[in-house]
Amino acid sequence: MAYWLMKSEPNVFSYTDLENKPVEEWHGVRNFTARNNMKAMKVGDLAFFYHSNIGKEIVGIMKVVAPAHPDSTAELNDKGNVVWECVDVVHHTKLPKPVTLATIKATPELANMALVKLSRLSVGPVTDAEWKLLCQMGGLKKAP
């Protein structure tokens, strides 16, 4: 299993919104690296849900339930193909305590995290060590 971090602006789509939906297509991503990260995801992978712009914090965990497929909001390119792909996710666990970007940046063990190094990337990888530490920082007794 691999771990990821996926960003959403909470005033557009929040973790609470995800909790109230049976399945969510993680659509609208228009960055090739983020798209390629979603194409690398497997069913069962877990991802942190990060509230960007407002809050700037990890608030929950989601589970990938469908592999990458054409993004339903994407337009066709000049060859009639959909360039943009996305995965489907469901909520998994709400963190007891959100982990803020400021806290992440102040934690030396997280200095090389994609969230810190590639701050504009909306879908990025998380290492096993980062995952375990962030779950602990978020108040989970055991990392899922």
C-alpha cells in the first residue's frame, strides 16, 4: 500500500463534504504531476485530506476505491481523448486533532515531505515514516 496527500479548498469541498458522500470522484486536478500521482494510486491506498488555502491542515484520511479513470469534468483534447484522470475516494478516518502546515514545517522529520518541498502540488506522495508520524501527530493511536 502507498500513502498520499490530496488537497482541497474547504470552502469548495471539505472533509465534512466527503463524509456525507458515499464516493467522491477526485476531479478537477489540472497538473500533470498530480495526475500522474493519481494514475500511480491503487485501490486500497490511503491519502491524507488536506484543507488548502483556508486552514492549511491535514484533517482526515481517505481511501482510494477506484483506480485512475477519465475525469468527468475534463474536456477532450484535439485528438478526442481525455488527458485528465482522477481516482475515486471515500472517507476513512477523521483525525482527532488537525495537523497544521506550520506544525509540519516545524517538524524536522517532515522537512523533505512533498507538501513542504512542492507546496503547489495538489496530489503528492507520503513516505511510510511521514505517514506514521503524521497519524501520531493527528491523535491516532495507531496508523491505519
